[in-house]
Amino acid sequence: MKSVAALAIVLLGATGLPAADREPAVIADVDRRQIYQGESVRYTVILNHVQNPSPPELRGFDDFSVTPLGERSLNSVQSFTINGRTTTVERRGREYSYRLTPLRAGLLRIPAPVAMVDGKQLSGNELTINVVPPQEQDVAVLEITSDRRSVYPMQPFSVTLSILLKELPNPFSDEDPTRVEFTRSLQIPWVNDERLPGGLEPSGDWQRWLMPLKSLQGFGFSINNIGEREIFSLFRDRPRSSSFHPKPRKVYRPDQSGQEVGYWQYDFTRQFIPKRSGRYTFGPVTLKGTFATDIDEQGRIRSKEDIYAVARPIVVTVKDVPEQGRPDSYIGAVGKFRLSAELHPKKAKVGDPMTLTLTLSGEGTLDEAYPPDLARVAEIAQQFKVYEATEETQGDARQFTYGLRPLKEGIEQFPAVPVSYFDVSTDRYVTLRTDPIPIEVTKADRFSSRQIVAARRNSSAAGDNVQVRQEGIFANITDLGAVRDESVRPVYWLAGLAGAIGLYLVVAAVVWQVRRRSGDVALRRRQAAHSRARTRLRQAMVELKSDRLRQAADHVQAALVGLVADMTDLPEAGLTPRDVEKQLRAFRVEQDLADRVNRLLETCDAARYGTSDAAMSNFDHEAQQLIKPLTRQLKVSRR
């Protein structure tokens, strides 16, 4: 924390310099300079005095596993009055955060970050951290294993963390050593579901996995600081760590001296289902705690030892299905499935439309499955015109729908459709076939010229043979002109044409208006401004509930600044609280409302410098009260 405070002082000093000295800079820092192997540090890179920056490049970080944690804007303007003298501090830049996990022990160099600013390459400062290896000891041993080190997609596998604790001296060698009340803390990377790599899913969430192992007596191991609120405590505002205690078993293995001794083994086993191929790393796992090494006959502890132990990571490879033996009907599905087919209608004439629906259901990579190529089925291709399929996933089923037209009459059944998938349980391809569907295809209707043309006119019949009667037209009438006036009336044609032109102009105007509105980026920003600001305030509420005051203030400030930027069509990245004040004045926002917005932005900005909790207690509620009237007044002013 000292290094972070020092960095803040440096930034404050730098931003107080005259404008000519405010040169762009890249500043790097870590939250700790010494850690144990298996732990991580928070690495922060600040691009200072830079507008609209791009993320820095981290080159040569071969000794670390790098995980991005996010970024935030540092743009702000703040004034301080000391002894009657006002000093304005202006900050423009962006902060990028990462988690660095060392891959080896020793004094490690963190290379300088590199950033491109205005076409120039800027380098930051190098850092070093000391990574302390775990001490040589045989009291607590950690191991990570997997029941399979190589699997196919959708093939479940289990990862087990085994903790082996050396038995207590006699006469307590048959007693569970975790019942001695000491703190033992585990850090297991694959506990948090949201931190699992993409393409890997647990068979159940972490609560379903760990809660059955929860210790009611409080002994065992704490994991990743998972805790619970103390119901009867009026003063504790942070959760107390829960303890988890798998049922142990006694095993025997050599200690450091090579002597076979007893160990108590505690296994934490979790099952995973890979969705796609790749390499997945599990670990390292760390254990920190105090362990009794000697106890007298009355059960009093004679000696104890603080231990830091690490389990080396393992890699599970998820391989793609084999090329060898892959059938032409394979559709990319991996798992175990069933296949069914429906065809409607079952009676049709040549050329009539028909609909075929294939349904693949079961467990596996349904979303990766693609429609079978019916053109590869010769019997179907010869008898039917097949149109491109549509596809849809519903629950544990995926449907493929085809349009068909029979090409010839006399077809009595729709042929079986083969579909192949890869079965991970048997490590082979399986081909399913639908049952043939009985159908009836008849000859298409065709009209002769006699059916289409009117009946032949009798040469002896004259036009005056057509007679109109009150009862209707008699059967011998062959000239419809005798029934009605077939003369052309231009007035009706012109009226119809004018109506069509008017309708076209109305439709064209509507289409133009829709296109104009959809292509107006500024309009879309204004329409989404209020909803976007409310979303950011909800994020602030989440941070407040977790006692992260600084992060909550960042979200509140982003909500207000972003709202003004969206409503005034300005770039948010470069908008400072002073700019916001100018915009509110330019848009004639009521003075009282503008003052409340400015005060709240100053409060949020001051949160970075240790403002008291009392000063920040109501700022989220104040922001919620400001969003709606601010949006309304900015919208009215634009008119």
C-alpha cells in the first residue's frame, strides 16, 4: 500500500506542474514487492497526461501469467484552497490493471510497459519483485491430480486437490490434525465460476460443490476467503471466513528423512465439462497456516510452525475429434444423442412444397452442430429439390428445418437420413439414421387449352344472342361484353394512378425518416443516455455493497459525465468535471441542479484521496435523484 500512496503523491505533484511540463508519461507500479510463489500481484499501468490513449503493450512478460483486470479513466479537474491560495489539479489519462502470477521463484524483473502516444513510442519504468519459494518441509504437502489428462469436448473429467497433513505425535496420531484450532487458508483458482476460462464449465456451481463440505464445528480449511455474516454480531461488517472439511483418510508415505509415516489426506474434487478443444491449466494452489508439530500428553501444544505450501499446476488437454474414421455424415456434434424426423405434408403433387424437420437431442455440443448435407444422400438428391436449412437450439435439442419439393411422381417414402456424431464414452463415431417416412407423390395438375380457353363460339351465334335476365345469365351466353359495358374510362385509371403515386410518396417519406433516425449516431446516443447512466449507477451500488468506495465513486462519476457527453454529443473520454460545468451552463440547466451535479462530481473525485465515509454516505442516492431531471432539462434545451 505504501507504493500505491507514493504513486498517488507523484501523480499529484506531476499534475500540479505548469502546462508546459505536463509531458505524456507511462507509470507502472505493483501492490506488493515480495510474495510467495503461487501468489499474484496487482500490476497497474497509468498513461498520464494522455488523451484518448490505447492500451499499453506488455512485452517480455515470460516469467508471468498475465490476466487483464480492466481499465478506468483518470480525467478530472479539482481545486484546492490552502491559506487563501487556490491550486487547480488537472489529470488526463487512463489506468490499466492486470494480475501477474509469477511462473517461478526468485528476484523477477517486470519489463517496462510500452505505449504509443501521438505516433511516438513511450516506455514506462521497470520493476522487480521477490518471489519467495515455499520452504522445505514435510508437515503439509499439496498435490493436484486429474482422472484424465487428455479428453475430448464434452467428456467430463475431475480435478482433485489433495492436502496431506502429517499425523500428530502419539498419543494423538489417530486424531484429525485440523481439530487443533489454527488458521489454515487455501487459495484455489478454480473455485470461482466466473474466473474459469472460456470453453470450460463445471458440472455444478461452486456452492453445490463446496457447501456439503462445510464444517459446522469450524475446523478444516478456509477457501478463497469465502465467508458468512455473523448473525449475532452488531459490530462486524465483514464476513467471517467459513471452513470446509472433507472427510479425511489415513495414508502412509515417506517424510523428508525417507521414513514411512502416517498422513491425513483431505481431497477436494470438482468435475468439469469442456465445451471446446484447448489446454486448460489448474493451479497453482497455495496453503498458508499454522500447524502443531509437537503436543504433550495433556494435549498442550509444545511447538508449532507457520507453513506456506504450494501445489504445482497441472494441464488438461482437450483434443479435437480424430480425422481418421470420420464419416461424411459427421455434423460436428460431440456427446451422446438421439435423432428423429418429421415431414409435412405426407401427400403432395410433383413440385409442391414440403417441410422436413430433423431433431438431434441429448447431451453434448449441440450449439456446434451444423445441418446434415442432404445432397450427399443420393436417394434424396435424385428425388427431391432441397433448400438450405434453418437451425435452432431449444434446451437439449437442436432442430434443422429444410424446404423440399418432390421432383417426380410415384415416390412412396422419404429416405432415411444418416447423421453422425462422436461418442466420447466409447471414443468412436456413431451414425444414427432416421426411419423412412411413407409419403404419396402424385402427378402435378396440368390444364389443357380446352380447360383454359373459353368454350368454342358457335359461328351462327351473333352478339345479340346474349340476353340479360333478372334471374342471371343464360347458359348460351358466350360474349361477356353483352353483359357489361367494357368501354375504357380514363378518369378511373388516372384516379388509381394518382392514388398509387401518393401511397409511394408516403412510404418513401417514412422509409427516409427511419433511415435518417437509424443513421443519426448522436440521436441514438441521446436516446440511450438515460438507460446507460442508470446501468452505471447499478454498478456503483454493487461496489458499495462490497465496501469498495473508490470504485463506486468512479461508476457514479462515469454515470454523470457519460450522461452529459451523450446528451451533448461530446466524446466522453476527454470530458472533465469543469467541461461538464460549462456544458450545463451552455444548455441553460437550472443553476440549483447544475450546482448539485458539480458538488457530486467533486465528491466522487475526492474519493480517490481518502475522503471520509461520512462525506460519501449518501452520494449514490444523490446521483439517482439527479439523473432524471438532468436528462429532462438537457433534452428540453436541445429543442
